Amino acid sequence: MNRHPSPGLLRRLVDEPAGVTDADRAHVAGCTGCLTEVAAAADDARAVRLALATPADAVDADAAWDRLSAALPDPLPAGRTAAARPSLRRGRAHRAGGVRRPLTAAVAFAAVLSVAGVAAANDWLPVFRTEQVAPVAFDSADLVALPDLSAYGTVEVTGDGDLHQAADPAAAAEETGLDVPAVAELPGGVVGEPTVQVGGQVSAVFTFSADLAAEAGAAAPPAGLDGSRVRLVAGPGVAQVWTSASGVPALVVATAVAPSADSSGAPFTTLRDYLLSLPGLPDDLAAQLRTFTADGTTLPLPVPTDLADSSPAEVDGTPATVLESRDRSMAAVVWVQDGVVTAVAGSLGADEVLAVARGLR
Amino acid sequence: MDLVVAGHPTPAAPGPVAVASAGARRRDRPAVADRDHRAVRGDLEQVFRRHYGTVVAVAARVLGGRSEAEDVAQEVFLSFGRSAVPAAEAGGWLSVAAAHTALNHLRSSRRRSDREAAVATGAPADVPDVADDVVTREGHAHVRAALAALPRTQAVALVLRHSGLSYADVAEALDLSPGSVGTTLRRAEAALRKELHP
């Protein structure tokens, strides 16, 4: 593509690169003029973000709710009476006073600011965003041989996913911003309402270290890679779980923001080739990964060939991957659409999970 | 961040705009004067506790101070309490309403400040200024003035995006095409940047 992307699109590349097409990103990567404009947009965005930033003071929601309640017409919201509220409020206010930690809030704010500053500094280039999944076959014995990245650099994980239960799909949708799909018709043997699990966003920053890699027996990272960083972001996500009488999940419908990665300057191919050269990765698996991730948009889905089969399918026109255990006791279908990965799995047949997947609304 | 409401349509722009206008008219009256006989939605407290911090943060981003941002939040939740906005769309609706209402406060404060300056000096009220009660950080007074002077769509898009809404959410909230959000944002940031480093 030779046409320059619009200034608005270049602005979006600064902080929402997943919304920019591959063609546009490819153009920008090789266009000095566009890179200059992206840098200027990032610079302006960072300056404005700092100018508009406000101290991360904890708000006193209890006092504010009291104030709002006084301005509301009676009757009070359902389930609350005027007589009952004061004691409730006192209890909350007491607890709120005990848990407010301005220092913690200030530190968290500084951390967020510094991360935001780094992100806007245009030294992070998007290298990977999930648009599809593709199975990569490997033997389950290879699991123990897969390289542990912590041997080749430092890994810093932010966010623990904060897995917790939500009241219902609507609450989970509101919390995560995801469209939580509803199952049109439950397969035979699956009954009742699901429990809804919500997980937050998790990110990890991996910093290459030439020294650590040398100690681990790996080839030294190529020039420019030492000290460079890769940031992986995944989630949030929502899982709806229908449990069978035996306690085993009978059906799981999970949806999550698809993983994406960006790096502090290293081109995708440099990162990929180095990662695939690390000791412990079987040659045939590395060869498959090299093929599947050539365009930087495919999430490799490792499938243990001794335990499961994979086959291609389609869900509402989107390519999907069906996984089925060798003993045919479990099946799953996974696909990615608009940056969201969805999986339907359970103690079901492949045709049943596909029927559920195609009936989601 | 729960501000992100991708996939959940926020109300069309006219809703929050109407809220914001009503909020501006009520500004100098005590909140209790807003009592009326319309029913208050039953989930108000739940929505309030979930989103209060976010609404204050959006308003504070516009106003530069926490105190007046909390006043704005009261107005926004009063309006929400009487609305029929679906609970699933509350987050987006409240953020947009907070941005509009806070911008209304900013502009009305500026007008009042200009009038007061004109009375005090006898000079025409054409000198950009910001009321003391709006700006708590002196160094950012010119940023607030520039924010108030931006076209409304640009200002709201800027505030919402910097409050964490996705491009898709901003587009939906402001009835823009997703492609034009970046352009709107870019223009707004360039204009503000000039004020920061003229």
C-alpha cells in the first residue's frame, strides 16, 4: 500500500494499534514521513495526557452517596428504607476510613503514569495482534522441553487476572466491556444457569538479556535485541460455566480480548527468529511456528498430537479450529473475530460444540 | 478498566447533551432543589457505587480539581437516577454525561470570571481566564481555558479517550465514525499542545 494513512489513523496507531490494518501498519513501518507524524502524535498525546492528569485521590463514595440520597425524591431506591440507611452508612464510612491509603494510591498513579508515558513514547511497536488461531501440533512430552523464557531475560507480570465470580452475564459484560454471548440452545444433558467467571487484563513485559541467554547456552541475541522488551497483553475475559451433576464442567463458553504483543523497537521477525532458536524447542515445532506466525497475526494454539486432534471449521463465516480429544470425551472450538477470542468447550462432541458456537448471539 | 465498554452501545449524543444542559442550569442551586416526583430507578445505588469514581475522574480531567468534579458527579447521577438508560449501558452513558456537564461548568465558570473581571477593571471581557474555583493547579489554567475553547466534539472525544474509553466507544458515544475519532483526537491534542508550549 503506497497511500499514506490519514493523520487520524496514525494517531490511533499510538495507543490502539489493533484498530489499524496490517497494510497501513506495514506502510508506516517503511515510511519516514508517517513515522515522523506518529512520533509527533505520540508526543502531543503524552503531553496532553500529563496535562489532563489529576491526582489519584481515593473518592469517598459513601459520603457522596449520602449527599445524593438527600437530593433524591422519596421513595428511596428499592430495598432500602430511611431508617435502615444511617447505620449502614456509618458502617461503610468506618471501613472506608480504615482502608484508604493515599500513599498506595499515589504510588499506583505514578506507576500508571509511567507506563502510559512509556506506551506513548513511540518506542513500542505493535508486532502481533491475534486475528486468528491455528493449531500447532506437538507431542505432550515436548512440554517439558519448551524453553522457559525467564532463563533468557526478566519477566515482569502486571495484573493477576483477578479471577472472580460475577452475578450474571450482564454484570460480567458491564465489568469487562465484552459482549458476553448468550447460548441459544443448550445441548442435551446441559441444564440450568451458568456460573460466570470474570478475569481482568494481564500483561507481562519480557526484557531480553544477552548475559542470561549466554548462561543458558543460547546464542547471543542479535544486535539491538539485548535489553529490548516485549510486552504481552491479554484479557479481560468472561467464562460461562455450566456444571454437570458430577461437578465436571459440561459446557464452557469463554470470550476474551485476544492476546497482543508489542516490542520496544525490535522487528517482529527478529524477535520470532530468536525465540524459535532457543534451546529446547523441537525443530519441527519451531518450523511450524515460523510458518504460522509469519504475518504476526496468528496465535499458535499448541495441540498435543498424542491426546487431541484438530480440524478446521467455520463459525458464522469466521475460520475456527475444532479440537477433539482422542477418546472423543471432550471437544472445543476456538475462533477470533474483531480482536476477541471465543471458545466453546465441554464434555461434548465436536458437532455439539459447533452447534453451540454457531448459535451464540 | 471498567470504563471500556466496547460492544455496549452508549446512548446517542443527544441524551448526555440534554443532561449536561440541565446540569448547567442547576449549577447554583442546591442539589436538594432537584427533588421531583419522578421515580428513581431501583439500581441507582449499585450503579453509583460501581461508577462513581470513574465519573469523578472524567469530570476532574476536565476541571482540574476534585471538588467541583464531585459536584458534577452529583448532577450526573441525579439525571441518571431518573433515566431509563439500560444498566448495561450505564458506564458509557455516565462518562459522556460527566464530560459534557463538566465542560458546561468550565465554560460557565469562564463566562462568570470574564464578567467579574470586566466589572473590576472596566475592560471588555475578552481576556481568556479561568475561574479560581475551577482551577486548582495554577500551572494548568491555560490548558483548561484551551479545553473550554475547543469545539465540543473535540473536547469530549479528548476527555473520553484520555479517560480510557476505546476508539469504538468514543465513536459510538459521539455518533462519529470510528475512523474519524483519531482525526478529532489529533486535532484536539495539537490545539492543546500549542497552549502547553506555544
